[in-house]
Amino acid sequence: MAMNAVNVDLQGVLPRLQAAREQLAGAPAEVELDFSTVHRIDSVALQAMEDLAHAAEGTGTKLILSGVA
């Protein structure tokens, strides 16, 4: 099972989510988003996460969120 990992950092939430969305073109089985260094996200980042979730659903890719509390 192919899995790609994306480390999401405090300064680059949107670019990292965009990079994760671009990885969906290769349709990996799983994409892990590591939010361990992110303390809060704003509404724009939340919308980007929702868009990513819809795109992943369309390709059958499982999103894994790690480092969230």
C-alpha cells in the first residue's frame, strides 16, 4: 500500500495542503498529514483541508491526520 507523508508546519499550512492535493494525482492509497507543529488553523486553512478531503474522496485516497489534539 503506497503512502505519502506531508509534514504541515505552522508557517506553511496552505502550501503543504496544496502539495498534498497535488500528490492525489498519483492516487496513493494513503496520504498522512502531520500537524504536530501546528497549534491553530484559520478558516482559510480549514477550507483547504475540506477541499483536500473531497479531492481525496474522489480518488479513493485515505487521508490520515496525525499530531492533532
